[in-house]
Amino acid sequence: MPFIHVVDQYTSSTADDRYTVAGTHVMINYKPNAAPFTDADMRAIVHAVAAALGTPNGYSNEFHVFLPPGQDECFNLGFKVCYSPDDLKTFFFCAYHSSADFGDIGHVLYSVEPFQDNFGCSSRPGTPNGQLADSTNNVLSHEVFETITDPDGTAWWNSLDNGIFGEEIGDECSFLLFTQTAVFFDPSDVTLHGKSYVAQPEYNNNQHACTTSP
């Protein structure tokens, strides 16, 4: 699909169908040490899943952790930078991507996807698949694109002192819609395999613009 080919310029690859979705599932049991979840918990979950699947890790796979409604998650328990719609003073992100090195299974890429259809993270009303599905679609696409183009925080991000220093290709194009009562993400309409979705555009370095096509 044309949308994913926005990343061609960053990866030096133009092949179709190079990003696929695995159909394998595993069940794991995990009990956190405290509430809310932290990034250490997310890494433990990703490690358990990756080890159980036995699939190649490194840069050939991405793991996405989806959290249920009402589940907060923070980077750590000391410095409260969190997904916490119930506590606005610590609410700083809707999702994020990261990577980790494990002694037994090596380097792993992952994202954390808390429940998106709520204050601060929802897509605008009237999307093709409803706010519940398309809010998740929109934020997940943001993290997938950034994991591809900046997997370890050392690749493609804005290095200019222009007000968006450090932002990745999704951050620069995460547009908002302000109404009298709420603020929503304002993604674009895209068609993938003949089905309509909404997903935010990504920064196209060739065009110096936010686009949904190369």
C-alpha cells in the first residue's frame, strides 16, 4: 500500500509486502510487583512473549503490548511520566515505542499501546470504523512508523532547534482537532487493501511535508 512506502526513503528499501503481521499466539502469566504498570513490566511481558514464540528478534520483528481500559502505565514509579487519564497531573503520553537487550534472546523492539478511546487519545468522531477501533489504528500506526524509522532513538528524529527538537516522523504530524468540549487527534483518511481507515500522516523528508504516500 502507498502509505507504508513513506518509510522507503528512511530504510533504503522499496519492496512491497516486507512488513507482515504474524498469526502466532501464545499465552503467558505475569503478575506485576506494583500498580500502575511500568516500562519494566512491559519489557518483562515482551521478553516472555518473544521467548515463548522463539521467533528471530533483532530488527526483524516488532512486539506491541495492548492494555485494557482503565490500566495506567508509567515509565517508572519514581518519575511519574505516564498514560493516566484518571490522573491528569501525570498524563503525558498515549503510547510509545522502545527497544531492549536481553541476554538470552537479544535485541527486541516493542511498543506499548494503552487504551486509546478516551480523553486525550481519541480520534475525531465520524471515522470509518468508529472511534474505538480508529483511535487504536491511528496511534498504532504512529508507533509502527516510528519503530521502523527510529527503532532505538538513534536514527530519524528532528535535530534542529526549531521547536520540535527530538520529534520523530509521527510526532511532527500528529495533528489535533479542537472543539468546544474536547480535543481529538485529527488523522487522515487512508485506504488499505480496499478498506477505509484513519491514520495520521507521517513526515516525508523528500517532500518536507506530512503525507500518507511517498
